[in-house]
Amino acid sequence: MGDALLLSLYVAGAATLLTLAVGLSAAYYTARHRFRGRGAFLLLVLVTQMFAPTALLVGIYREMVSLDLTDTAAGLILVNAVFNLPFCVWILNAYFASIPRELEEAAWLDGTGRFGALTRVVLPLAIPGVVTALVYTFIGAWNEYVVALTVTSTSNRMTLTRAIPGFVTSYHEQWQYLFASCPWSRCSSSWSATWSPD
């Protein structure tokens, strides 16, 4: 369980950092530049958020096999980052668009470059959006189960959500490990359904 917990933290943290690194630049560019196809791009970003990983499992698994990323943390990080990227871009685009461009122009006049204006002026003002995207991405990567179930098989490459069902099998129920590794709200229904004072 300890290895699974550490792997989950690693996968969720790395996927969050990768999503923010790509999402920040994409959202900033779309918020500050009016290019042809901008509306279609943002609509496409929103539409991709509607796809469930379950519907794409076969394609995801084939890509993981072709890239030799099955049963690796890198494969899980990549998939989690890709599925959380649309939300990150959408919400950060809205935050960047709400920040007046004149603040950046004032920073440019004071001698700060575009990157300096982004890091010193825009990002501090967009902290609520960045934190929202960070928390949402981390929780989404932490709770991901279906893809982890499909692309991982060895015990030392299982995230916590993938390892938890192994505590209850057809032959034994290790309730102490199950309750220690999952939230009470999710386990209480299965406990009440299977346990009785008789």
C-alpha cells in the first residue's frame, strides 16, 4: 500500500505540473492573441473535455503499446495530463482574458519583457485560476482508475486506486487495509452492504 501511495503521489504531481506547464502557455496565448480559428480552437478544447477515458480505452492501450509505455509511470502521467489539459486551458484562458492588457503594457514600458510581465504581473493576478486548475488536475489524476487498470499489471506499478480492489477478492477480505486506504464515505456503502451483526 505504501508503494502504491507513493506512486499515486508521483503520478498525480507530475501530471499536474505537466498540465500546468502546457496549459498556462496555451491559455495565455489564446487570451492575448486574436488569431484565425481561435473560437474553433477553444470550442474544440471544450468538446475534448466531454470524452470519457472509458470510451477511448482501446485506442489509449494501443498507443501505450506502440510507445512502449505500458506498465510505466510515464504512461499514466501522460494520459492523466492529456485528459486534464482541456479544463486547465479553458479556465486559465478565462482568467487571463479578465486581466487588463494595459497592466502588461505598463510593465513593458518599465523595461520588463513579455515573460517578465507574465510572471510578475499576470500570474500573480491569475492565482485563483491557477490554484483551481492545479487542484482539479491533481484530484483528477489521483482518482483516475480505469486507465490505470488497463495499462498497468505488475504490483509495483499500481496506483492506490488500482491497488485498493485487491484487498477484497473472491477468497478473502482484508477490511483493515481497505478502510485504511480509502475514504470512509466511499467504503461505508460497501461495508453496510456486506457486513451484518449476525
